[in-house]
Amino acid sequence: MFADIIFYIIVSSTVMIYGAGLNRAVVFSYSPHQSMFKLLKMFLVVITASTLSYLVSAKFLMIADLSELYPFTSLLIFMIISSFIESIIRITAKISASEFAISYLFVLIGTGESTSLTECLLISSSCILSFFMLIPFIIAIRYRSSVRQKNSKDFFLIYISIAIIIIITLAWNVSWLNPKVF
Amino acid sequence: MKTNSRLIFLALSTAILIPFPGRLGYGIILLLALNLMTLIAAASRVLIVKISLKELQHVIVPVMLITSALVFRNLLVMISPVIALTLSFGFFLTAVSSFFVSSFFIPDMENFSSELKTGIKSTLVFSAYALFIFAFRDIAGYGTLTVPSTEGLRSVLILQESRGFTSLGLFFNTIPGAIVIIAVTQVIYSIILDNYRKIDIEESADVR
């Protein structure tokens, strides 16, 4: 279980391997305090939606031999929970905190790559954690290299440094002494 | 328009270029799926306006896109299971990013042909660019060009193996290599757009 967590946070982080939230991580890094509500809502929605979606797909879809349809049912469940939580946030805090793409992808990954309910929750929360952990790195790189605006040159610097971060986190898993590499 | 097109380019390229191996065969299948999904998104938006359910469009369009991604994936499982194994998660990434793109471009239209033109034009331009990048990564990393077939990918050898060339090219076949390609393309694209805009402004000043 510990190995699962480390795998999905650092070793094979979803944000880096699938590129699932890379753009949003860069956008969030420009204004982290205003994105707090979005991140909180993402966390709540992903945890709830992946639990329910795993239960529906394990108890109903698999018995009916329809387990290939899990993205469809998880989308319906995700929409319901996302609208509910967003309406609560709008009523109480009067801020719009809508986020669809990465939350839904994390729910899909959690439901599709797990073999038990615990594992589904662990995988979804590890995906969110890896997304949260990437944002301070990007903020630090932006402050160190005095990147302030959303120009193309600044985006270029940020993307190159994300590529370097990926090389650093995954470099130990490559067989460098293979004759084809050098 | 400039920030819009750059955001669309970034969203589409991170969804299509990063997660998959840099082989031309996978690129062909994914870009076909992307164009079909854009068609389906445009068609469903027109349908929604016709039956006057405009408020529900943020719910219905993703449902149609994910359903189409499911159908494509299962068709691919029937036709070529090996490719479906590699691209297992890819169709949903493509569907989500094409929903993102279509929500940008199309505010409120009732005309099917104009809706189609604006949606398909940007994805066709992006498909041409992405096919070129896939071919470049294939040749630089493996020296072959691949096409999809029922047993997997069929490869055609283009370059003879030479150690110096393939080791540098192998970097472009990896995930950081894809990110470097995206960053460089984005800078070149902005420079071209800036110069184009300067020429436009100068021409309109000359006319006056």
C-alpha cells in the first residue's frame, strides 16, 4: 500500500506521465491564493466521485458483464457530485470554483487502475497530491527566474523546467549503460 | 484571439503528444479520433440549441463525447487489440481536451455549417502539425515510419541505424522530449504571430 502511494505520487506521477494537469498547474501557479477554492473543491469531488464510481462499477457493472462502460457511469456520478458541491460553494463563499477536466481524469484513473476500494481511494488521492506537489515547484522556479508575465518566453522557461523535473524524477529508472542510448 | 489559439494549442498538444509513444501509427489513430470528436461536439451543440436545452449543454456535450470515446475504443479493440492496449486511456484524454477546445471556440451558434467550420479548422491545422511531429519523432528515435495494422504497427525502415543520430533522436521520443518540442513550437508560433501582426499594422498604416 505504501508502495502504491509512492508510485503514484513520485515514480509515475499522473501529471507528468499523462500530462493530465500540466497546463492547469502552470495557470494555478500564477495565483495560488485565488485557486485555493478550486483545489479544495477538486479534492472533495475526486474523493467522493471515485468512491461512488468504484462501488457502482464493482457491484453493478461487473455482475452484468458491462465493466467496459465504467467511464460513462463515472461521468454521470461525477457531474452530479460536482454540481452539488459547486452549488454549495457558490451559496456559502460566492465564488465560482468549477474544474472539470483534471478532476474527471483522476476519477477515471482511480476507478480503472484499482482492484479494491482502498486502492481506488489511495490512487485518486495520490494523483491529487502529485498535482498539488507540482505547483510549489513551478512557483519556486518562476520566482528564481523572475518570470512574471504570461508571455510565450516565460511559458517556454516553465515548460523546459518541467521537462527537467521529469528527467530528475525518472532518471533512476532508465538503463543508461544500454548500448543504444549513447 | 491570440491567447485563445495559444491555449488551445497547449491543451491539445499536452493531451496528444505527451502520453503516447512517438510512433506515427498511434498519431494517425488519435488524430482521426480527435477530428471525429470535434465533429460530434459541434453536432451535439447544434442539436442542443434546436431542442432548446441550452442550459444543459455543459452536461450533455461531455456525455456525448465520452460515449463516442467509448465506442471508438471498443471498435479499436475489435479491429486491432494490440493498439487498443497501448492507447487504453488515450481516447478519454482526447475527448476531455476536445471538449475544452470546443467550449472555447463556440459561444452561441445556430448555424451548423459555420459552427463546423470554426471547430474543424483549428483541429485540422493542429492535426497537420501533430502528424508532422509524430513523423519527426518516429524517424529521429527509431528510424522508421509506422502505420497501424490489425496485428499492431507495421513499420517501414527509412534510415539506416547509425549510433550518433539515434541516441540524440531517442530523447525526442521520450516525455521530456515531447515537452521540449511543445515549448519550442509555442515560442516559434508566437514569434510568427507577432511579426504577422506587425506587418498587418504597418500595412493598414500605409493604406491610410
